[in-house]
Amino acid sequence: MPWTNYHSHTIFSDGSDKPALYLKEALRQGVHTYGFSCHAPVPFETDWCMKRERLEDYYEEIKILKEKYYSNINILISLEVDFVPGLVSPNDDIFRNSALDYIIGSVHFVDAFQDGTPWGIDISCEVFEDGLERIWKGDIQKATRRYYELVREMIVQSNPTIIGHFDKIRMHNRANKYYSENEGWYKDEIFKTLEVIRAAKSLMEVNTRGMYKGYTNEPYPSLWILSEAKKMAIPIVLNSDAHKPVEITARFPETAIMLSKAGYKELFNWIDKNWQSFPFNESGIII
């Protein structure tokens, strides 16, 4: 049975290889639907976002691959778009008025240092700790609350198709270094965010990157969050956030088992220009 993956990065942003190599590996792994979703341009310097002048080349290259492989695999084009208030949003015309099949909305930056440099919470532990001290005076609760506030603001303002790794800030909370997810204030933020996702009727991604990179033992979001999301009937897609071809379906089988334990019986897949739900097991989606 096949898998699907709607979150991947190529050499156009911070991936390791050209798009064609990802497709060849996806075909080898029996993937049914594959979505390219390179990091969208942002109006400040980063090491991992696409340059704006490369957008059209990116669109054209994926279009050519669609035409070449259309009979072998369902290929979609997307961008993972950051939300930084006043600077970039999934709702910006440059992304909405384009050839994209869908948009992943993600928060990777939480406010900024005194010189205006956005604080990246998805970079190194050193950068995370530096921002936590210099911007938030070490108050992890304030920083984390602000992160989830931004996630909710992004969803309300721009309603992206898929909400990317919405609890990604916990990647630095290994062994409960900063807080326990059982703390009341943290649960409050999660429940408020889930309510916004439900109201927006967005798809929520289950992202395995933290697992295969060794940051977490569970996907983003955590399993207890997935159990609550299921109670709210929030639809999900299973993604790997692949930056290398070998990562396309990394840790999918065991994550599928986790999802079943959380109560999920179906994953969503884009077929015939429409999102549809399909049953799944540890071997893939049953189409």
C-alpha cells in the first residue's frame, strides 16, 4: 500500500538534492502522492529559505516533472510559508495568486532581537537559548505562549491549507528541560490552538522529522495532543518534512500505529483536485 507526503524540501531551499531525485526515491518507495513544499522566501536573510528570484524557476521545474511523471505518481506543488507579522504571511498575494496546489503555514520565528533580527526557534539550541535569554529574560512560559499566539494568529488571518508542525517549539524541550506538557498553562495554549484549527477547518500535519532526527520520541504534535485533536474531529495528513530523499517516508509505519492508538482511522489525501479521507494502517493508505 502507498504512502503520501506533502511536506518536503529540495535544493531550491534547504534540501539536499534536485526535485527529480526526490521523485525517483518516492517512486521507489511506492508513494502515491508527493508534494514539494520548499521554504518560501522571507524579506530578511536566512540560510534555508528560497530566494525570491528563484520562485518562478521552482514552479517551472515542478511543472515539468508533473508532465513527465503524471502517469506514475500524483505530484503537487506547494510552499511552506512562514508567518511573521508585518513581514510575511501565507495570505500574501505572491503565494495566493500563484500556481500552488496548497500552502503549508508554519511559525519558525518568534518576535525579534533588539537589532530586529527575527528569533528562529527552529535552528540550533544555542540560538534558541540566546533568544530566550535576550528577548524573554529566560521566561520560557512567556516565549512559548507567544509562539502559540502566533500560530493562532496565522490560522485566523490566512487559513493555510495545512498547519505545519504546530508544536515545533518543543523540539528544544527534550527530557522536559524547560517545562512539562502536563502543566496547566501549556495545556491551555494547546487547547486554544486546537479550537482555532477546528474552526478554520484546516488540515493538521503529523510530522515525523523530530523522530528520525533524534529530537523527539513522538511526532509533532505530541500523541496526547493528537488524541485531543481526534476528539475534535480535526483532519490530519502524515508528513515527513523530508530534506533528503531517504527521509520521504521516514518513521511512517510506527507513527501510523501511534495514530491508531490516538483514535485516528483515516488520513487525508489529495485526489481529483479534492482532499479526501482514506483508511490506513502501518503499511500505508488504503486507496
